[in-house]
Amino acid sequence: MKDSSRDNSSRNHRFRAAQLRREEAMDRQKHVSRRSLLKLAGAGALGTGAAMALAACGETQIVEVPVDRVVTQIVEKVVTQQVPVTKVVEKIVTQQVAVEVQKEVPVEVQKIVTVEVAPQRPPVTLVAWYNQIEYTKPAWDNISSAYTAQNPHVTLKANGVPHPDAVTKYLTALAGGESMDIVYVHPQTNSVLAARGAVQPLDDFWNNDGEFPLGDFYEGLLLQHQYLDGKFYAIPMQHAPILLIYNRDALAELGIGDLWEMDKEGKWTIDVHTDILERGVAGEGENQTWGGREIPAALKIYYLWVWGFDGSVWNEDATATHLNEQGSVEAFEYITRLIKDELVPSRDFSRAFPGGAEGMFLSGNLRTYWGAKWTTTKVPDDINAGIVPPYMMPNGTNTNRDATNAYGIHGASNNPEEAWDLLKYMTTEGIVEMYKVGFTAPTRKSHEDLAVWLNSLAPWEDPAVHRAAVERYARVFFHPVRYDEINNDFVLPAVDGVILGEETVQEAMDRITPGIDELLNEPL
């Protein structure tokens, strides 16, 4: 009985101890649950503010979750789903375990995009004068309509002006206050227009315009519109490097191969062309043929031969002429000999022929013809034609001439900034319209591979020749303010006198030199 009483007492003691432990555990459970709820309450306060901010930044919200009964599991981290393991041990414990749960909560974020709208520009009317050449008018019409479509605030009045009338028109407008904005400028008119203030310097415009592709233009085309003050007054929109257009079949009759192939081999020289002229004369009357035409009569062309014979037209600042010096005299002796020795058609015959010298080539009466890009558009299909830049001169140079139709801003423009925007469009984008009508080769290097340019070429027309022709324009001829008077009143009459046998080249150049020098130094 004693043993039985001791056993009962022992069991009661263990039962009481276990009951006390359970009560203590329950007290702790209440304490833990309250602390966890406080934490959850704090996390709930973040729900409307911090939680959304974290979600918007791509961060993950972390919360503590109280657990009363836990099945102990081996897990690495619970992300959107639990991964069971092979062995699960179930055990009731009296300890709560805080489990870290990572959960991505999608949050719709409203993105605000601010679009800057350029202020509406006030209406403006611009007046542009372009070189009046009939078959380029469709190009100008397209340029005008495209520009005004892009710039609806602009009313554009584009008008053609004949080349001989341009300078007078611009100077008259300048004196009378007539409104005009864009004007046509040629290398031989650039100096007089710049000197008289009829065109504005463009340096500040393109220096302040980060979009203008100045370096994309062929340098020589820009340099011929630089005045003695070092500033630039026009931007080229068309150019016409000299090309010799030739009839391959007619040259083959003389035993002469393709001239462009000879050029690439360094064999295309002045002697080859002289041989063509000397052996190319055949037939009589209307059926007579010649090797080529005379060198076009103008100082702005003659200078190539003057340079090629190591001569000079005038000094660097154009204050004294050198036409009576040895190299210059030899060049004019060659030029005039072609006419005097009847190696080219007489001037009377050329003038009387329909279409002049150009018409003679297109009719098969000339084996070669000094022309430019626009001439290639007129060559009939029955002529097996080719083109080549000018030949190598006696001193080994092959510099070319490349006159431009360029455009500037008139000195009295009331809208110079608007005029600049139009000028930039014309010379960078609008020029594509000129390719379409076959009026010009590219003035910009990046346009050499444009499909619209390449598609404008005749099947026999090699684009590499056009590129070589402009790249060889490495030395620029300066046209002084009184160029027209020097050419018309002095140089051409002197050449005529030599052809007629009235005097030698040396005598003629000695005679005209003082008068040219006087014009070069005469104030405006």
C-alpha cells in the first residue's frame, strides 16, 4: 500500500508539473501573439504608403506571420509556392516559429510623359529668286510645295531670274527696300554681291546650327563663295564640273580607245586630245566632222589652261594681273592655235548650226564636246557615248573647273532666320529634286549613293566620273568684283584680235594688262 501511495503521489506531482508547464506556455503564447499582432499592425500601416512605394520601385515586401501549430519542414525559401521534400516529420511543439515569406505584388504604375510642344511660329512670307532654267521649274515647284507642307506658317513665293539679270535685280532691291529673302548666286557674281552687301555672310548661321552638315559638302564648291574678307556668302545647290563627252565609235575610227579608261591609267593627256583634233577632221559641208570644239571662250574657263601651262591670271588678292607672263602667254597660244589652224569648227559655222556646238555633237558632227552634267540628258540612244574629266595638262596637273548655282540670304531680308531655315532645306534636302531632272550631280558626299541620283543617270553614264570631276576641283579660281568687265572688255577682244592675226598673244596681253590692273584696284 505504501508503494501504491508513493506511486500515486509521484504521478500527481508529474501531472501538476506538466499542467504548470502548459499554463506557462499558454501565457507565453498570449504574449508572443500580442507582439506579433503589434508588428502586423505596423506593417499594415505601411500598406497604403510604403508598401506601394516599394512595389513601384521593384522592391519586395517582407512580413512576419504568426503560426500556432507548425509542421516542421525543410525549406530554403518560399516564393509564391512551397516545395515539399521527401521526408516530413510532424511534431507538435510549444514554440512559435516566424517564417519569412517573399512575395511579389503586381502594382499598376501610371507613367506620365511630358511632351514639349514647340511654340507656334507666326505666319511669314518668304521670297526666293532662283536661276531661271526652264526644265528645272518642276523641281522648284516640288521644293516649294514640300517646304510649305512641312512649315505651314510659311508662304513661299519662288520666282525665276535669268542669270544676266540677277545682279542688277538684287542691287536694285537692296537700294529700294524691295522684299526678298533667298537669292541665286554664281561664282562670278559672288564678289560683287558680297562687296555691295546684297548677300549676308552665312558663317554665323551655320556655326550656330548644329544640324547643318557643313562637312558633307565638297570643299571646293563652298570655297568659290568665299570673299576676300574670308567669309562665305552662298551654299551650292547645283554644280557643273567640266566634262568631255565623247563618241566612242567616232574615236574608235581614229584608233583611240575609251578615254575614261585611259584616265584611270594616267594616259589621258592634252596631247591625246590634240591628236584627236588634228586627225578628227573629215568630210565636207554639212557632213563635215571635227575632233572637237574650241575651248569655251571665257576667262572663267581659260584659266584652267593658264594654270596648266604654269601661268597665273592674277595675284592672290587680285590686285595685279599676270596674263602677260610666259606661262599665261603659252596657254593662250595653244587656245588660239586650235581656231587659227582650223582644228575646230569656225565660230561662224558653230553659231549657224542648229543648237550650236552642242547640236553638232548630238548630230554626230563632233567626236568630242566640252560640256557638263546637263548635256548628258540630251545624248540620243544611237550615240555610244562616254564622259571623262579634263585631261592632264602640260605641267602634269588635272585640276577641274566646277561652277555652282548657289544660294544666299539677301542683304535686306526682313526674316533672316526664317530665310536660313529655307536655305538649309533647299541645299540639303530640296536638292534631291534637282537630281530627278538631271540638272546636277551631288554637291554632298553622302548623296553619292542615293538611289534617286543613280537612277537619274543614263546607262552609259559612270557615276565614278562625276565624282572624280568634282574631287579634282581642288584649286579655286577667284572672280573679282569687276570680272565681267575684265572678261568682256579686255580678254575676249584680245583673243579675237589674235585669231584674226592683228597681233600676237604677247602683244595682246601686254596691251590689256594696264587696263585690267586699273579695274582690279578701282574702288567700288
